[in-house]
Amino acid sequence: MDVWEKKYQEDGINSQRRYPNESLIRFLAANYFSLKKREEIKVLELGCGSGANLWMTAKEGFDTYGIDASPTALKLCQETLDYWHVEAGISLADMTKLSFNNEFFDVIFDIVSMQHLDLKGHNRAYQEIFRCLKKGGRFFQWHLGAKSTSFLRSNGKHIDKLTVDNISDPNLPLLDIPFNKSGLTCFLTPKDAEEILGKIGFKNISIEVSSRTSKQMSQTTEFLAITCQKL
């Protein structure tokens, strides 16, 4: 059984946070909150999980879609949407093989889901994102960074230079997600992220770094806020 499907089955709605990612809100606010016809903006979340971000984009009036590889996550996501009295098109899918038409979405975003793909998987997913975005469309990503203590001290087997098969020490941080259950995890550097996205054809690539400490500042979790555009 997939590690995340098992987690959703065991922990239910408590598998994830209940409220949306703050950096995602800032991204949407900066680029789309001023629009009068938000219902014309098609938005897709990759790895929507139990719907913590999806209910917000639907509540804000966007034409909202979400995919996840876990059937249980999608059931929880629908419960979340129902709780907030909003609608979104959610479906079981692989983010490296999107079923949507070319140039279908105005916005695609990923909040700590793609980081559970290796670098080859990242490349396939980024290509699919590029294909499905309209010209002028934007991609936003909140992704673990390679300066994280959990990467530097993972003791896991390296799948590639930035991906480990597991984080062996459950005391290492990922805030609200237990690393020792999350399996394969990729930690990007700004340089590698920019290089991969640039080769695929993305423009206006912007990467901001945010770091959080824990255990009396002895451990660090680094996140990259990545934005780019298809022109």
C-alpha cells in the first residue's frame, strides 16, 4: 500500500493541516485577487490531499480542480469541500501523467507534494505542468530545500543527488508531517530548480527561501517558494 494512502486511512482528516499554505495565499493575492471574474481562472492543485488548499481557492471564486494519487485523500477532500460549501473537480491521477488538455489551466500549484518524486519524476511533472498551462499561465510551488537538516542527516539511501529513499530518524523535523513515514523525499536547491524549469521553457522564474528552526534552533527546515510562467 502506498505510504500516503496508508497515512490517510490511519489518520483521516488529521493527516494534514486544515488551513491553506500562507505563501500560496500571497501568490494568489499578488496575481489574481484583484480580478473581477475569478470564475474564469482555472486552477489546479497537484496532490490536493484532504483539501486544505483546495477549499480556499474554491471559496475565493476560482474554477478549481485537484488531483491526488490516494483514493482516501480524495474522499477526505470532498468532505472538506462539503464542509465549506464549495465545489471543485477532484480526480484520482498521477501528477507525472496529467489527463487534461493542452493549455487548459491558468494556474497550477504544488504544496509539498511533488517533493515525494525523484528528480526524474520532477522533470516529467514539470513538463506536464508546462503542457497544461495556458500561455501566460503561472506555476507556484512550495518545496523542501536541500539545506534542511532532514536531508543533511537523513541517513537514507540516495536515489539521486537530491533525493533520499527515507528519513531514518523520526526526531528530524518536517513540522506537522512525520518524516519516518513519508518515504522517498526530494530536497531541491534554488540552482537545480531554476535549471530544470528553465530547460523545460518556463520564464520569469523566481525562487525565495524560507527557513524554520526547531529543537532550540539545532535543526533547520528550508522551503523554496518557486514561481514561474509559461510565455
